[in-house]
Amino acid sequence: MIQSPKIIKVIEKMSFQTFKIEDLGEFPERLDRLLQRQREEIDNITNSRERSYEAILKPIQDMDEELSLFFTPLSHLNSVSNSAKTQKAYEESIPLLSKFSSEMSQNSALFAKIEKITTDDSEAQKVIEDEIRSFILSGVNLPKEKKLLMEEISLHLSELSNQFSQNLLDATNEYELIIEDSVDVEGIPSIDLLNATTQRDDKEVYRFTLQIPSYMAYMTYGTNRAYREELYRAYSTRAPQNAKVIDEILRLKDEKSKLLGFDNYAEYALESRDATNQSEVISFLEQLALLSLPQAKRELEELRVFAKELDGIESIESYDIGYYSERLKKEKFDFDDTVTKPYFEQERVLAGLLDIVAELFAVRFEKLELNLWHDSVKSYNIYDIDERGDEKISGRIYFDLEAREEKRGGAWMNDWESHFIDSQGDIHLASAFVVCNFSPSSSDNPSLLRHDDVVTLFHEMGHAIHHLFSKCKERSVSGINGVAWDVVEFPSQFLENFAYEKAILKRFAYHYETSDPMSDLLLDKIKESKNFQAAMGMLRQIEFALFDFKLHQSLYQGDEVQELLDTIRADISPLIPPKYNKFQHGFAHIFGGGYAAGYYSYKWAEVLSADAFFSCIKDDGGFDEEKARGYKKYILSKGGSKNMSQLYQEWLGRKADLKSLIKLYEIES
Ligand SMILES: [Zn+2]
């Protein structure tokens, strides 16, 4: 038989990594050896006379992939199959990795070499630009004493951020409210009440704390207004000593950005984001606020009237909102998870999701029988289907969906292999893990999902296909690699939107015992209850985002911080909180986490996701296949190879319309 030369030419690595770790005990040692070898290879590249992209950045990306293939199974296993052994291996590995990455970010010889590389290829150009930017932002260009100062600032900032969180945690744990009269806990859900019940002086009492589940239980269901106010006051005045920590954090962030040549921290932060400049972010948030404010006022008015009729409340306060909203919601929709759960059987939901993704994006999932870290894990190969109906393997996905004792809580997507062409010309295919914590199945009962769980699964799948559908040839910008931080949630929120649509839910919402489809009434309620008080919710998020962003546009100290917050509230908040409220002392996203000058990202990505969603779905719930295929081709397959706004422009020939988000929430201005 004569072989066609065409077939020989394709050098594609059809194989995927096998999931296994040989010896956890030796893992850190083997990692250390791998890093040592990579150091030597990078030194060789740096000291060579090579000047081309192919000889410098190609092998460096191969090394990145090698490191990721080696390390991801451990970090994954540590999260989904945690044991003393995985913990030990993980904890010993982390310092090795951070030392390595900090060495790389300060490697000025390598930086000098990368800075000189030129290329005609746009993907490679983006890799070069990203590399240069990240070197510069880590201070590689600074004179020695300023470099030392930068290091000092970074160290100090991470201490302050810990201190902020610790103060908050201590204050949260110090407080308790003891309620003795059972009349005051009527209406609290039994599970929360059980958690609150305790003994004091041989008497049964109810103890509420500032831990979120306990605090929320009373604020949402607690009938005694005086107790609600007491709890609210305690919560919103926690950790007053954080005022000083905030001043110090803001001062150091300002100093750091100025050291690097920026006017302020917001400008520094935007350097690596999709949003281009400060006024764009501010006007984006202000426009959304303007469009939402009229409805938010109506929503609050409705609540006011409701609270007055129900309990004769003359002036509704911040500590009434949660309680009366819940009462009003119950009156309007009256359904909960126990009603919907029987219709969301895990296997059926997953099958439905895969069908939808297959139909939207012309792919096929093929179930595999692999020996993995747990019996309940499902894996699939993914095939692209072209216009002629021919199939081509394109990626692999793993689903680990059920809660287990040795598994970290929450839900996430973790990328493993990336799609790219290596320095030898071999094509690598992508793979990813989707991890959730749904209630486990047993021999008697299947795993039943809450509607929130269904949304979570769609969300994580959105992240996964962003990584898996990549067709990029440069690893650093392929899939979720190199995607700007403020648009990372766009593809996940995009897919999440489908999980509220009647026509979509109808595909898999069947009762697990009777096989009856979910009623139209219930399907409608799911959608409507999602948008209950949507405008008030929107404005709350915008208040946080505007406060965060403006706070980093100039140096605010002392009372100026509160004054800024007051000004924003005066403009956009339908209800002004009591004077004693010191929200900022507990704003952990910003001062204890990595969201400084970045809280706007939630809404930024959401606008893209809403606009893209309405482009891909028709009014009757059917798909606009051409647009969906375009979304795959222009957005998902391009990863971080261009800025998202540019990819979006290339897909639809226009910018995302901010009003799409207003439409998604059914807000009427
Ligand atoms: Zn996400």
C-alpha cells in the first residue's frame, strides 16, 4: 500500500498525558532537579549568540509546558485527593517554584535579549510584548537601590495584607450574640438554628456570630429587629484598627506604582488589563449605575411599602434589607432547592451540558474509560467537526464533580496541557479538569443538584472550553494563558447565562423518579427569581467597584477614605447605610486579596458575556449557530493572543454593548 505523503507530513501529538505521580516522597527532589536543568538551559540561551524568537522564546515556552505538566498533577491531587503525603510534597515544592519564578522575573540578561527580538508573526509579537511588560512591572529595569526598595515594599505589602485579614478574622471571631427567647429565632431554617443552639449556664440558648453563615442566617430570617441591628452594627464596625493598615497599604501601593513610573496605582494595574485607561473604567461603571438607579429606587420603594404593611416599619434601614427581601421573595416566588433538586440529576445535567456545547460549537465528546484518581471521575476526548462532517481530535476534559472528604471545597477549572506547537514543530493538544463539590451519589440515591450547582457546572465548563478550544501555536498566549485578568471570567459567565434559559433547562430538567419534565411555572420562577432586586444588586457591586477604583487613582489617607465612599454613596446608593458603618475595614477583596483597582472586572467581563450570549441565542432559546461558531473561532480559539476587546471587535465588528447586561438582568431604566 502506498502511503499518501500528506498523512506523513502531519506531526501531531495525538496522545495526552497519563495522570499519575510516581513517588510523592521524591517529588520535591525531582522538581528541584527539573528546575536546575531549566536554569542551565535558560543560561545557555541567555549566553548564546542566538537572537531569533525561535531560538529564545520557543524553547522557553517548551520549558514552561514541561514544568506545568510535571507540577499540575501534584497541585491537582493535593486539591482533590488531599493527604499528608500530597500536602508535604506540595508545601515543599512551593518555595522552589517561587524562588525560580522570582529569579526569572529579575533575569536582566534574559530581559535584554528578549527586548531585542523582532518578529512578523502577530502571536509571537504578543508573547514578546507580554514578556517585556511583565519584566518591566517586576522592576527589572530599576537601578539597584530602587530594586531593593521595590522588594521591601512588596514584602511589606504582603505583611500588611495578612495583618488586614488577621485583624478581620480576630474581630469576626471575638463577637457573639446570645439570644435566649425562642420567639426571637422563629423562622430561622432548622439547620442554621441547630448550628446556633448551645448551652449557657445549663440553659439552652441561641448563639449567633459574625461568621458569614451564622450572620446571614439571622440577617435574612431573624424576626427581632433590635437583634438584627445589633448584629449589623457589630459586623459593619469590625476591626477599626484596619484604618491604619489601609492607610499604609494605599501609601505603599502609590509609592510602588510611582517607582515604576506610573501616576498612580490604578494606572499601574491597568497596564496588564483589557480596559485601556482609567476614564474608560470610571465611565463604564457610572453608565451602568445611571441605567440601574431608577429601577433600584423602585425596588427599594416596593420593599419599603412591603415592610410597612407587614410590620409597620416607618423607615427601612440597611439591617432590614436582607430580612424583608427574603420575605418578599418568598411571597413572590415561593420555591426552594428541595422543589427543583429532583429535576437536576447530575448525570443528566452533565449529558445535557455536553450536548449543548457540542451543538453550539460543532464538537463531539467521546467518553473514555481511564484509571484516574477516583472512580467517580469522568473523562472525555473532544473532536472538532468540520463543515464536511470530518472529525479531528482536539482536546480532553476530566470531570470530578462529587464532594469527598479529602477534597477541597468550592468549584474550579484547572488547565493541564496547553494547545501549541513546540520548538520541534510538534502540535500539542489541550486538557483540563473541571472540579465541583456536588452532593455525592450512593447506591440508593443519585446525585441531585441545586439550580446553583447547575449554574456552577456551566460556569466552570465555560472556563474549560476557553482553554480547550485553543488553536494558538504559542503556548504563552494559548487557551487561558496570557488572558487579561479583567476578562478571564467572560467565557465562564457566557456559558453560565445559558443555565437560566427555559429552553436550555428543558433539555435536561426531568424528575429523576417520575421522568416528568419540570413545569413551565417552575422554569419561569427560576429565571425571575434570579433577577429579583437585580438593580439594587447591580448598584451595590458598582458602589464597591467605584470606591475601589477611585481609591487607587490618587493617594487617599485617613478621613479621606470615608469621604470618598460617602461621595460615591450619595451619588448612586438607593439607601445610605448608617454613619457608624465602616465597610472599608472589611473590604478583604481589596486589602486582603488581589483585587486592588480590579473590582470592576466582575462587571467588565459580565458585559462581554451578556452581549456575546444575546448574539448566540435566539429569542425562542434556539442557537444562532453561525454566531456561536464565530465565538469559538474568534474568541475561544484565540486565547490571549490578542486583547479581548480586539478579538471581540473581530468577531462581531463592534464593541460589546453595555446595555446587554441591563437586558440580561431585565432592568428597566
Ligand atoms: Zn470563574
